[in-house]
Amino acid sequence: MESVFEIIAEPNRRAILSLLVSSHQSVGEIERQLRMPQPTVSKHLRVLRDAGFVESTVDAQRRLYRLKPGPFAELDSWLAQFRRFWSAHVDALERHLDRMDRLEKDQSPTKKKTKQKTSRPKQ
Amino acid sequence: MESVFEIIAEPNRRAILSLLVSSHQSVGEIERQLRMPQPTVSKHLRVLRDAGFVESTVDAQRRLYRLKPGPFAELDSWLAQFRRFWSAHVDALERHLDRMDRLEKDQSPTKKKTKQKTSRPKQ
DNA sequence: CACGTATATACCATTTAGAGTATATAAAAG
DNA sequence: CTTTTATATACTCTAAATGGTATATACGTG
């Protein structure tokens, strides 16, 4: 698992990263907030640290983890090649999502067009 | 494999997506350019289509695949929560990247309210 | 020192994604 | 109709990631 893409493919790791956006956290704090077993947290943090997503500092027995910017820049850089493309469609997309919001829920199984995730890319 | 993150975790799929940035391509064209076995291409395209990354149109026996914007917007949306963080940290690096793929923009050196730029045209 | 707390890691078992191969479907060409 | 071209899919196998459990390490405190 070398690529940044594989790193963020794991939901628990994304949750940890999102937690760390606000501020640095200890392993125990992450464990409690995300309700994961401690070894799980430690193992994911290990992966994240090896990939350069986070760094840790020592505070007595605690380890405080914080984000590092590098891999995010790399992700953004990859996404950049597509950005002009999708941002050109972004208006149409938003309209489309608005429509999906109303129609959502029932997609008849008879027709299998490309399925669209119904989560909101808007913020 | 439902999340867009898992979809782009696969290198061959990222290669296919990058290929499709320029224009739509048939399965055979992708196969030749990327030197993948045809079933591999078809299977990855299936995954990409199910996830909404691409769509296909029929041209005789060929299927022409092209990008769809939705999932890219979703990725960008996730990345957005980190963007202010890392762009603040890698300000110098960002300027470097901007210099590399500069097309226009970059009005004043004074930093305003960390306004979020959703697109940085690059190529 | 012995003990509790905080974190890391080793080991095992399960699951799943991906590759490879063969085959199915479908359209066009002869 | 038979063959060729283009693409999709079914099947099997293997590798690797993840979770769970137990244990190791390290620091702090009484």
C-alpha cells in the first residue's frame, strides 16, 4: 500500500483524518470519539504516518497526532487534471443533484443506468 | 466497493480516467494505449461506470466511454475540508505549483479571507 | 519496585479485489 | 449463414488488507 489513494480508501482512516482537521488528538481521544478498538486506531495511524498524512509528537505516554499537508497536495494535484472538466459541468451537476433530491429513493430496478451516489458534494 | 475513494485506489482505473480526460475512447483504444488485457479494461470500466465515473455510448460494436463529473466533485468536496489546512502550510509549495501550471489568475499577493478556489486549471 | 495507563505490535483468521483464462453476446462483413 | 471484430462476463486462484485478540513496550505514580 504505497499510494495516497489506497490510504484514503479506508473509511476509518478517512474518519481519523477528518477528526484531525480541527486539532491534534491523542490515540485515546480518537479511540473514544470514533469508538474504534485501540489497536485498530494505532494500526491505521501507523499507515497514515508511513504515508505522510500525519505526524506524532510525544506527550508523556501519549502520542499526539496531527495532520501533515504533503499527501493532500498530492491528491489535489491528481484531481487537478479533472477539475476543469467537472467544474465546467458543475452547474448542470447541481441542477441534476437537486432533481435527484426530489426523485431520490425510487429507482426502478428494471432500468440500470449508471447509478449516481446520492451524497451531497456540495458543502 | 461503493465509495469513490476505493474506486480510484486502483492504479489501472486511474490510468483509464486520465486517458479519458482528453477525449472519449473505445475499449480497444484504451486496451492498446495502456497495454492491458481486454477483460481487464472491461472489468475496470464496469466498476467505473457503476460508480458514475464514466458513461458509455454505443457505436456499432464499439462502446465509447467518456468521463462523468459527479464523483470528481465528490472527491473534491471531501478534499475541501483539508484544503485550507494544507494550502496554508504549503503556501510556498503552492505558489510553486501555481507557477508551473499558471494560466491566468493570481490577482494580488495580499491574502484575503482564504477564499476557496474550487478550480485551478492545469495542464 | 509494583501497578495502572497509553500506545504499539505480533499473530491469526476472514474477506475481497484483481489477474488470468475461457467463453458468451452482439454486430458487421463476406 | 459463417466468420471476424468488439466487448462483456463467468470462473478460479492468489495476494493482501483488515479486524480481533493477546501481548509487548514505555511512561508515570504511589
